Amino acid sequence: MKITKTSILAASALAISVTAGVVWAQDSADAAMDDRELLTTVSDHWRIHLLHDMREGLFVQVQEILAANAAGDMATVEALATERGKAHFAHMDPAMMAELPAQMKGMGKAMHLAFDDVATAARETGDPAAVSGAVSDLMMACTACHLTYKLNP
């Protein structure tokens, strides 16, 4: 059997749907064990904005960075990572920032600065392993925040 991009995507979709079913079945049991802080100070408007930005922005951009890194395209890695680095601070609404706890803002800042580290690794080393290491550090920043906070009950 020839392995094609379509078959890989189909297998991935199947794995995701099976995993989603398992996760759904565990939801009620896991909810009792979820000790993350629910952000009740965040309005629905900003909660929706943050979730969309994480899913449609950050998550997608990390995947694009990983794909560009795997292809050895350091110019694209640098450009994508720079977009989400400290340059992204200019796009943050002060009203949203006012609703976030100080510790979460600190974690968010660390995450955006980690994107700059990815860009630096791509620009200064051109080494996919160095970029992968920087992406790993970036993901640690994401993981720390997601293990601490939740936006949905």
C-alpha cells in the first residue's frame, strides 16, 4: 500500500476522533480532578477571543513553524515566529489585558518572548535541531499556563 498525504490525514482524523471519544467519556471523572484556576474575571467577549487566538492563531502557527523547520525553511520559521513574538504585544487590547491575572500575563509574556527565541534560533543558527529545542521551550511556556488556568468550567 502506498502511503500518501491523504492516507496520513485520514489516519490522523481517525486517531483524533477515537481520542475525542475517550476524552468525552472521561470528562465527568476528570472534572472532579481538575484543579486549574477557572478565570472568572475574564468576560465572555475576551474568553472567546483568547480561545480563538490560541486555537486559530498560536496552535496553527506552531504547526506551521514545525513544518517549515522540517523543510529546512529557516526564513519562514523566523517570519512566523517573529509575528508571535514581542511584536505581537502591539496587537493586544488593554481592556483584555486588564481582565487577566498578573501571573497569567507573565506566562503569556514568556510565551511570546519564546517565539522570539525560535526566530533567533532560525536566523542565527539555521539548525533545525536548535529550532526544535527553542520550540520545545516555547511549548513548555504554553503547557505551564494551560496546567494552571482554564477559561471554561
